[in-house]
Amino acid sequence: MANLAIAQQAGATALGTLQQEFAIFCGNGSFGVIDLKSLQPVASAKLAPRLVIFPRGEANTLLRRRIETLSVPVVTPKSTIESFWVDPATTVYENVTFSPGSTPSGILNLWVGPTITPTPGPWPIIEQFLRDAICSGDATLYEYLLDLEAHALQKPEEKPGVIVILLGGQGVGKGTFETLLRRIWGPTTLLINKVDMIVGSFNGIMERAFNVFLDEAVFHGDRRSTEALKSVVTSEFITINEKNQPARQIPSVHRFYAASNANHFAATENDDRRAVYVHVSDRYRGDHAFWDKVHRAIQGTEAEHFADFLWQRDISQFQPRQRPRSQELIRQRLLSLGGIEQYWHELLLDVGPVVEEGFRITPTQWEDGHFVATRTLLDQYELFSRGTRSYRKVGSHDLREGLRKLCPSARSERKQLGGNRQHGYSLPSLATARAEFEAFIGGAVSWPED
């Protein structure tokens, strides 16, 4: 009896070890085991460890192997493992989350906060890098960026619903900005170059990411991925899918950034509220001494001083969706135009519509109230749009609906032309037409000199 009691006590010790190091996952209708030790951050790792849920068969093997490493006797490994599955003291998780907030019992929280230690002090080199290089000296954009990064530290649970897009050539500092994010947030800053890793069938890499930095991962021709990315940027939740793993839904507190050398990043609608376009200056391209200073500042105490500044910054009035209307945003919208919108913009740039074949109105000849037949505008659109990426046949209805947005002052009329009564539009002055287009596009457009 004494030997049996000792063996039972030893078995309980083995069970206790398993219960400290492993937990049961029973979410989404499936049972498995989580190795809790594997979720601990590794100092040398660039990414936080990914969650793996072992199905029951594989889990039993994993538990048996752990028992074999213990130095205490066990009644039988099988009985200890069976006890692990049914003992009330074994931790059971019904769901997974990645959240800086409090977590109810029964939910495994994978959150890892900022890894930097904020300390008061000056940060002049990082300030110069952000203000003059990243924001090209744009004071409004610079203040917005500071508020956004302060928001990430002070209110990580509030998803901003925007994506900061850095545009510029190679060697201007876009990648250095990602390095600064990683210095503050460490293993929860994710650098990817394939958008499918976010919006594709298998997105497990997103489960423990806070800052998601897309490096040349989205292109203006990939509308499917672009639309999917827009949804992820604003969604409150994201479903995690991995091969041979149970699907699970977590709250999305992700912060999104992108960097591109391309002239046109992605299709940008006029009413899009997500994109914050930043034209990065090439002022310091090739200035190796400057970049050496910046990288030393990021790896040194300046980054800690910068983090302290962000912690202390007053963001009580900050609204991430109230983005600065940068000229780069307007440029991206213009590059995204298609169909009637693209035609009308080109028409206003190139001095006016066709009055008769082979003849264009000059700015001084475009007079307030000038009448142009619908057929003339449609024929000219047909000639203009052939070979463009948005080419399709349009009719008078498309033209009418387009002009309602693009040039509300254009009046639909019928007039006698060449012995025939024709439908058409009386156009406002060129200045009015251009002003109304700017209202449509949401900002000032650079027009040619009259």
C-alpha cells in the first residue's frame, strides 16, 4: 500500500508538470493541446512564436515524450495522460485572442506589448528623420504621424482603421521607418512582401502581429487583393486560418503600413477613408553619414527617448480617420481614375472637348455656356479610351451620371446644330469646370497655364 501511495503521489507530480506546461484547446468543435512553453518570446527571434494546436493523437505523443523526461516515477504514462485530459485542474481554453485588454478566463491571450523601455530625453536625429525625410518637411503630416504612433502606444486596443503608405525610390528611408517600429514593438512587427500572407487562404502569421508592414506587396493592378486589404485594415475581427489547424477568430488591433517604389500604389477611390499617403523625400538619398546616424539613434537611447515622448504626447483630440489631405493622396486618386472620370480629367488638362473632328477648344475659346453635343462627347470618349485599362463602351446615361459628379454646372439641353436638333450640354467656364472637378477629387489639381 505504501509503495502504491508513493507511486500515486509521483503520478500526481507528473500530472502537475503537464498541467503547468500544457493546456487543452476545445474551440471551434475540435480538441487539441497547446504547448504553453512554446509561446514564450525568444529574445533573439524577430517574430513572436506562432500558436500551434496539436490534435489529440499528436498531443498524446507530445505529452508522453514530456513524461519520459521527468525524473519522478509514474504509475503508467498512459494513465497520467488520461488524467490530464479529464482532470478539472487542467487548463482549458475555448478561444484565442490577441488583445492588450483584460481577458476572460477560458480565453488564451497571445498579446505581447512594446519591448522598448521609455526614458526621458532628446531625440533630434529621429525627429529630423521623421520630419524631413519621411514627411518631406510637411508639418501637418508630421504631426499626424506622431499622433498615430502615440496612439499605438497609449491606445493599442483602438484600431485606427488607416494604412500609412510610404512612396518613394530606393534608399530614401522607407525601410528605416520599419526598423524604428520594430525597435519599439519588437517581435510583433511583421514585415512581409506578399499580400496573400494577409488576405490569402492561410494567414496564421497575422495572429501575433501588431504592426504589419507591407514592403512592395501590393500593386495597382491587383484589385482583388487591394479590396481585400482595405477590408482587413478596418475590420474589427480577423479569422485565422492555417493548414492542419482549427480556424479561430481574434479581434484585430493591427496597425498597417506599406512601402512602395511604384508611382501608383493601388486604386484609390475619392471616398476612401483608409489610405494615408506619404511622399518620402529623396533629400538624403546616398547620404551615408546621415543614415548611419539615424540607425545608431534607432538602436540607441534616442529611440527610448522617442518612445517616452509618444507616451507623454497629448492625443485627447486625435482622430486617426481625420487624415491630412496630402498632395500625394490627390495624385494617387488621379492615377486611379478610369472611364468617364479619367476622360474628363484629361479633357480639362488638354484644354477642352472636341467641337468637331480634329479641332479642340483652347482655354480662351472655352466660353461659359458653350454647347457641345452628347454624340460629340461620346465619340471623343471612344477615341480616348481605346487601349486604356478601363475601356468599355459607354452611352448617354453613363455620360449624364458622370457629369453630375464631375461638372454639376453642365446643363443638359437640346439645340439646333447643322439643321438637326441634338441633345447635349451647355458647359460652364473652364475655371468653373476645373473647380468642380477639384471638389470631386477632394483637393487642388495642378492645371496647365492658360
